Amino acid sequence: MSSYEARFKVWRGDEQGGGLEDFTVEVNDGEVVLDIVHRLQATQAPDLAVRWNCKAGKCGSCSAEINGRPRLMCMTRMSVFDRAETITVTPLRTFPVIRDLVTDVGFNYRKAREVPAFVPPAGLGAGEYRMMQEDVDRSQEFRKCIECFLCQDTCHVVRDHEENKTAFAGPRFLMRIAELDMHPLDAAAETGLDRGRTAQDEHGLGYCNITKCCTEVCPEGIKITDNALIPMKERAVDRKYDPLVWLGSKIRRRSS
């Protein structure tokens, strides 16, 4: 097994501030960035703070920015970098730093709690739900989300504008709303909840300008923009501005 010495710059610090620290560390064939960070902990920086869990690209814990791009450290192979280049590892920029590479992603959990849960259809018990396979497949794509929050981190609506965080749920949770909005068994409408309208009015769907940066960094390959956000934006526009849709809603309302 061959090895070489790689140059790394790793951000060290806390909420009070910090900066990049230089390291030279051994790299072996087949290793990923998380392996190198662990070697740094073992040999040079035992107090380096980093969050990780599964090391298999399924828990979403080891999110960071590698050479400025949001990535999972455990899924970023060292072989994709030139051996002569210096690799920079920094914490997710959109969220407050706790220490070193660990950030406070509580914003995302607060937004998750604001999305009303799936409303089961009345009169059906466990095991009685029936859906067309096409609907299952469409929803299943969004269920692959591992909540690494890389899409949240790269979304410039909150990345570059802290003031938008109160009004904008971000692509991960707009995708969750879209999944429920297109779910054939979700009975939220029967309770008076219009998911499409709340996405626009309460979760900031209008802030999204579909640059697809969230899709580009998704480690699960979910087409967040094309399959969730754009269709939901189109439905929101139809409901609000299409005169035929508007008239149809009025007729249904009167007949009810």
C-alpha cells in the first residue's frame, strides 16, 4: 500500500473566533477525508472537534466544507485531489460554530418542527393504506434524505442572508412539504391545512430562485429542485394566478 504526505488546512476555533491551522499528514491508498481527520486527532491534534457516526454516508453527521464545497467527509475520497494541492477543511458556513468543525445545526430541527406531520386518512387502519406504485416511487426519492443539511448549508438564501432564517425553511424542509403535498393519502386538506399555501406563506417558498445549488451537493442524488421545489412553485402560482384554477376553487367552495 502506497502512501504520501498531504498538506491540510483545518479550521480551529469556537464561537469567539478562530482560523486555519496547517498540518502535514500521511495519506494511504483508498482513504477518505474523514480518515485523515481521525489521523490528525490521533497524532497531532487530539482536541480537534469533529462530528461523525457511521462513516458510510448514511448518517449525515460528518458534513463540512472541503475546499469550499459542502461535502460529507466520509464520502470524499482523497484520490479526487491532486497530491500537490493543499486541502482546506472548514465547518459549515451557514450555521454557528460550536468548536472546530462542529456547528450548531439546531436551526434545521426548529424548522422541522414547524412542518405539520402527515395526516392519516380517516377510516383506514395500520396496513390498510393503498397507493399506486408511481406515487410510492415519487415519494421514495425524498425519503432517501439523510439530513446531512448540506443543501441547507449551500442555499444562498440563508447562507448569505442571516435575516432570512426566520422566514425561510430551506430546501430540505420545503422538500418535505412537497412530499406531503403530493402524497395521495395525506388528509391535511380535510383539516383545513393547505400545504402548498403554507409553503408559500409560512415557509418562504418564494425566496427560492431555483439555482439548483442544493441538488448539486446532495450526497443521495435527490433532485430537490426539479422534482420537489419547481413543481410546488408551479402549483403555488397556479393556485394564486391561474384564473381557471381560481374560479374552480370558488365553485367548489360554494358547492361545499
